[in-house]
Amino acid sequence: MDMSPAYIAGAKANIGSHAEIVFDKYHVIAHVNQAVDAVRRAEMRFGQRDVKEALKETLWIWLKNQDNLTEKQKSKYQKLDQQNLVTVKVYQMRLTLQDIYDVPYRSLAKQNLLAWCRWVSFLRLR
């Protein structure tokens, strides 16, 4: 379901504790996309001039899957990937989370998701 607090409260109130709430992939990835953009904006705001220039006009690179990038965007991404940018790391986290949805076994997907959560938490601590 949607990640809206109203939906969550409604499900808890009407279904009770016996139901398991599951957020759909679209809303989870959309939420992560917002985080990637927030990191990009912060890195542009506080970064050196070369970082600002490198990240200029890259919003659509971070919102797309790599298979959907234009040739120009692919070339720009390859250059960005060579730099030590937090935005690139966070984008890679987004792609990894998206790949977890394709894991065919629930137990392995859960294991991968927990590892992903540790990875994300580690970045937050730095």
C-alpha cells in the first residue's frame, strides 16, 4: 500500500494487528529517489566548485534506471562515477534496493534487505 500515515492508521484501525502492512515498490523507490535528490542538492550546495559543476543538470540521471539513460546521460554518469561523490554512492544504493525486489526467494530478499539497511545506516553515521 501507499506509505501515507492515513493509510497505515486506517489499516491498523480496520484490520487490526493480524494484517501485515506491505508498502508497494513504486512508493518505496519514489521515497528513495527523493533521498537521492536531497543528497544531490546538499552536495551541490556545500561542495566545491568542481562538484557543483559536475552535478549541474544531472537530476534526470538519478531518477532513471541506467538502461533508460540517453547516450549523453550515460557519458555524464561515467564521468561522475569516476569522482568520489556521495550522490553516486546513494544512487548505487537506490539501484541495489531496486534489485532486491527481483530476488526470487523471500529469505534471501530479506537477508539482502537487512544488509542494504546496514549499508544505508553506515553512510548516515559518517
